Amino acid sequence: MAEKKKDNLLELIKRLVETPGPSGQEHQIRAAVREEIEGYADEIRTDALGNLIVRVGSKKAGGMRVMVSAHIDEIGLMVTHIDEKGFARFLSIGGVSPLTCLGNRVLFMDGTRGVIGMESIEPGTMPTLDKMYIDTGATSAKDCPVQVGDVCGFERPFLDMGKRLVAKSMDDRIAAAIAIEAMKLVKKTSPNEIYFVFSVQEEVGIRGATTAAYGVNPEVGIAVDVTGVGDTPKGFKLNVELGNGPAIKVRDSSFIADPRVVQWMVNEAKAQKLPYQMEVLTFGGTDGRAIQMTREGVPAGCLSIGSRYIHTPSEMVDRADVENSIKLLAGLLNNKIELGEL
């Protein structure tokens, strides 16, 4: 029987999505990313907030200082109280819906596992997080393996469905994978000095990219993140669909992308003959806002990857969209950037 060919992209995605790292607890996923990019960077550092900042190349004649930001934190839960029987109450870290919690398994940063349960509620009423608890198998507060302040994320294995890929933290580990693969494709001939930022605490207020952008002081910026889609039954009425290519953000609820950056991205997609979609999102936000608002202001945009079931334990993306996003991002970074005047 022939040996199955190694799929490096899938192995990278699997490693990233299965590594825990809720906001404020990104040390394990930061270490995983660092291992992947060793050998491709000219400089690697971690700033005071925990952002991993990776410089590739140096600015040449006609080049620009570019910041590419993909956040590595994920949504999660934090223990607030443990009762006498060992059940742990919690609050959310980022946008966690009660509808995705009941019966799900969680993984704490020290390896402890638990199951989310819920008090009985009146029929027809919506569950709320304050009616839920984490059951670690403990029988009392004394033998409970977690403490107040401990953090966990959802635990789900990576699922390869062929064209579609599913995991609990595609938001935003799929963007981290795209940034890593694009980094490997940056040519020595690129005139640009590129800072790949694997940012922290995006899910709780775009915090990491805010401090990173101030430190990098870019001349142009690109966030890479997932976005909602409009291709499910009776779902949101959005233009983006899985499999129709990378999405070029025009706006979301946090910022309006610089029209020059939007056009630059469109031109590159056309030059490479890549499929692409225009994204106008009526909710959500990305690191693009932080880049755009730093210091005296920066032209910024966002490369988006359509995703179903965002902020659930089973976020779904399309593999072809991922591959084309890598090509688009690498092309943007390898060539001279000419944005023109506003």
C-alpha cells in the first residue's frame, strides 16, 4: 500500500487549532507559532503584552514598512466561584454564547478537563451563562482541580472534511497559518520590511494589535481574520460564501478599510487571477482597527476568510479559500506598494 503523502498545510492547521490559548493565556500557542517560523525570520521578539512580532526583510528603495496582524487568542471561560460540591461557575472570555456551551468539553491550561452543565430552566426560556457550571468530576470544593481565576477553552479535535476544515479556533488560527505560509513565500527581492504580528487579546478588545502597531509604526497594515458568511439556510444576508475565494474587507462595525488598500488587494487578486469576494460586514471587528488608529493613522485593510459557525466549537472554513489567501497575501508583500493619495 502506497504511503499517504504528507500534507504540511493540514498538519500546521491541526497543530495551531488544537493548541489552547484563550485571551490572556497565549503562551502555548505563541510557542507553537514561534517554532513554525524559526528560520524564516530576520528578527523575532515578544513585546510586553505578549504579541509575537516577527520581522522579515528590510526596507529597500521604494519599499514600505508593512504590518500583517493575525491574532492567536481564542474565546474561553474563566472560573469565578467553586461551590461546596466542586462545581465551578464561570464567566466568558470574549464572545461565548450559552447556546454553544451545554454538554461541551473544556480544557484548562494545566491540562484539566471538564464538561459544561446547566441548572434546570423554565421551558421556552433561553439559557444564560450564569445558570451554567463546569463539572471537573470533583465531589467537593477541596478536591476540585481548578481554582478561581483558572482559564479554559473548548476542546474539540481538528476535522478534515476534504474541501471543508472544522475546528474550535479557526478564529483566528487559520489566519495565523495563512500568515506563516505567506511568510515562507516572501522573496529576498521584496522591497518591503514586513512585520508579521501574531497578536494577543483580540477577542477581548483588540488589545494586542493596539500596542504592537504603536511599536511597529507601520506605513501600511493588513489584518487577517475570519468573517461571517451568508451561505447557510436562512442565515445572515452577507455577500461572502465558502469556496468563493478570499474576502477583501470594505468595512465592519469597527472600521472602514482604506479604499486605497482595498484597491491594492483587488488589483493583486486580479493580477494572480485569484477568485475574491468583497466583504461588507454588519458586525464584528478586527486588528485592522488597531492598525488604522495607531499614532497619526495608518492606511489599513483586512484579508478575510469566510467561516461558518464563528465563536462555536466547530468553526468551518474552505481549504481552497485558505490556499488562495496565502497566495494573495504573499503577492501583496512581495511587490512594490503604491497606494497613491487619498
